[in-house]
Amino acid sequence: MKSINVLLIFKKEIMYKPIIYRIAKDFDIIFNVLEAKILPKLEGRIILELRGTDKQLDTTISYFREEGVEVQTLAEMIKRDEKKCVHCGACTAVCRVDALAINRSTMEVEFHPDKCVACGLCRQACPVNAMSGTAIDREI
Amino acid sequence: MSSIEIKKSYEEINDRIKKGKAVVVTAEEMPEIVKTEGVKKAFEKVDVVTTGTFGVMCSSGAFLNFGHTKPKIRASKVWLNDVEAYGGIAAVDCYLGATQVKDDDPLNMVHPGSFSYGGGHVIEDLIAGRHVKLKAKSYGTDCYPLKEFEKTITINDLRNALLYNPRNAYQNYNVAINLSKKMKYTYMGILKPDMGNITYSSAGQLSPLLNDPYYWTIGTGTKIFLGGAAGAVTWHGTQHSPDSMRDENGMVREGAGTIAVCGDMKEMNTEFIRGASLTGYGTSLMVGIGIPIPILNEDLAFFTGLSDRDIKAQLIDYGIDYPEGNPVSLKEVTYAELKSGYVEFRGRSIPSSPLSSYPKARKIANVLREWIENGFTVGVPQLQAPTIPYMKK
């Protein structure tokens, strides 16, 4: 079993189709809704944690793309500029999933992109602009 | 000069530093030495304890002299990268404050504003050697006829660039929580509603003024590490308050002493000084400071030997109490608790996170130790910061 976090973007043409229902029924994926944003008649965005085997996950991602869903893997969305980060810890106050967490022995802030759900709060909290990338609230 | 008992003099210590024989440890290592060998032996063994802190320090800024132009200008308004600096000092001098935001910044019109560029960032850009747009305006005089001047410069084009911070290195500070129902964007970071999180901003056991809580060795003339270069304490800082609450050891339990510091920006390094943007609040400057504490007597060995478990701070509500001007302590917490990542409060375990960088503080204390091992002597304070008598328990 593997777990990945993805941001799915449903353009208006497909935003009212029952696509997510099928990933559970047809591909037996266990999913968990982490965040969702509906911009009526424009776009739907949803962040899902998907759990399944490598094969199940691959099939699911291909299926999303066939249906016209834009898929982004969250682990690749938010990035940290290591040269800018001063390890102050301000981001750890807002990170809800411990993707940014303090190593208590070194007191350094460790970034675990695989846990990131791209909520973007770290960008707001970081005083030195070390975090970048798109989040669920990106411009259309 | 302080009136404390001096059992090992500045001269003795500096003599050992010059000969490369001084024993120097960091304030993170000292507690273990005191614990295993006792205060007396620790005093005999250790000559200097180095400290460090790196965090957002408002009340920072720079005096810049951009040299005389041809023809001459008596600048009355000055901007650097569209951030206004105060020009009412002299013809080509100005003071650039860390919290001054760029002209036309949308501020908090759409709350919370991001405050992406301000005085602190200009200071960082100058120290990094980046290009900065200088603009000056004047009304023109007989001796200074030029009315407008604009030029892209780097720090090398400035005649002088002095970092001069009127209040830095706060000795202890509030710990913040939010008891309100709304998210709060403060200078203590983002605070979630209903006690969602706790933030603090001190290096604790490594923090300079917490290692000399009565300012016996820190005063005008103390040589320090400032932003990667040698600097000095010039005076006690604004809001310096020695009579704040203290515990049975004499250690301060809340914000107390502060120092004014000065140094040459041309020698600084952006590894230890950075512009800061605090969402919803404004801009500022992250400053790295390290101070060597000469161990003149057993009391200084005792204080430098205290650790995060022994240093306490007060938990304050930044949701309602603090903004209204009624800050009351909700709880006293130790830095050891804060650094564990969770604080127990009102039956809940609340995540706590720092705003000042402990890894940088540790790095500064270590760099300062290397400096001293290579001959950087300890400054003798010429004027002592206001203090209160120490009652030994």
C-alpha cells in the first residue's frame, strides 16, 4: 500500500461528473478528502490522499487524465529554498500535516514533501520567503 | 563599571585569549559543566561563555551616508528601492528603519497583507552586495543646488553603512497564544483561534542577556558578534527594564533588559542578517547577535550554567488581552517545555513553535567561540546598563 496526495482540478466542462465515485468503485482506491474548493461554474479543486498499490494508483491517475482532470502531485508543488530558510520554525506553527516539523535534537526545521497537502499556509508564515509553489488557492 | 566582586579580571582573561590559552565554551555547553563539576570548579575552569540569538528584532535600522553628489544635494527626502529613509539628519545622511514598508504597499487593505518588501529587505540587499535604487529629493539651497538625484548603487558606493539598532536582543519575551475565535496575524506569528497554537521568540539558554541577567558584563563598550561582523553595545536599549519580574535565582521571568547595538554593514554577512516579512503585521529585520560573557566570578558561572529548564516566560493572549493593552500572564512556562513542542494548558496539549532560530543561535555562539580562540578579546564595559541589586539566595 502506498499513499500519495494529489491536487485535482476539474474544469467547468467536467466539474459536475461523478469522477471520484468511480475511483473507489472501479479501482478500489481508498481516498480521503483533505481540502476542497468549488468555484461555481468555473472550476472545482480538490486535494485527495489516495491509497492503493502502485498499479492501482497509476491506473487511477491515467483515468483522471483521460477524463480531462488536471492532476498535480502535491509532493512536487511546494518547494523550500534551502539557501533562504533560516530554520526559525515559524512555518511549523501552521503546518497541519507535519510536513514541516522541528527535529528536536537539532532544532532544525525538516521538510517532508510527501506529507505536504499544498495548503500554502507555510508561505504566509515564512518571514524570509523561503517557501514557494502553487496551492489550492492559486489564480485561475 | 560594575560593582560586583571580580575574582578573575578582564585583563587576566584577555591575556589568556591573546596567548590562545583561554577556555571558551558556549552557553549550551556550560550547564553540563556546572552540573558535573559544580559552580566553583566551572568558574575556575571556564574563562568565557559565548551566547547567540537570531530572530526578528524590530527597532533596527541603518545610518547610511551616500557621499556628496556633483552638483551637491541637501537631501530632505530619501528612498532606497522605494522604501523611504528618514532624511532629516544631514545633507547626505539618512536613517533607514527596518519596519518602513515600500511606498504603495497595499498594507492590510486585503487582510492579511504580505508586506513583501521594506527597510529590513533593503538592509539585506545592501549587505548581500545587490543593486539598490537610491533616490533623493531636496528644495535646493545656495550651497546645495541639486533638487533631485537618482542612481543605482551597491553598498560599495555608500561612504558609510552603519547598522544601528536602538533595541535588540530582548532579555526574555512573551509567549503567545490566541484565546479569541479568529485567526490572528501578529508579530508573534500566525496564531490559530481557540488556543490552536503557541509561539515564542527567544533562544532561551543561549540568549545573550539571559546569561548575564544583571548586565554585570554587558554595557557600553561590550564587543559583540553582530550580523556576522564585530560590533559593539552602544547603550542600554529602549524599553530596557531591569526591575521586571524575577524568580528565586534572580533570573528574569518576562521581557526585561535590552541593548542598543552598532556595527559596520560592509563587514556583515546575510547568513546572519535578513529582511523579514510578517504576514498581516509588516516588515522587520532578523538579526544575529552573539555576546561573550567573561566569567569574572562564581555568580556568572552560576547564571551561564542555567539551562532551558530554569528559564521561564509568561504566556500571554494575543487574541484579545494584548491588543487591548491588558496583557496578563495566563501561565508560566519554561523554555524546556516550549522547546519540547507541546505545552499543557487548560487541560490541553497545545503545539508550541519558535520564531527565533535556535540552529542559527547555536551557530553564532560557536563562531564567536572560534573568534575568541583566535584572539578576539572581551570588551570592558565603560558604562553599565541600569540594573538592580542582586540578592544572593
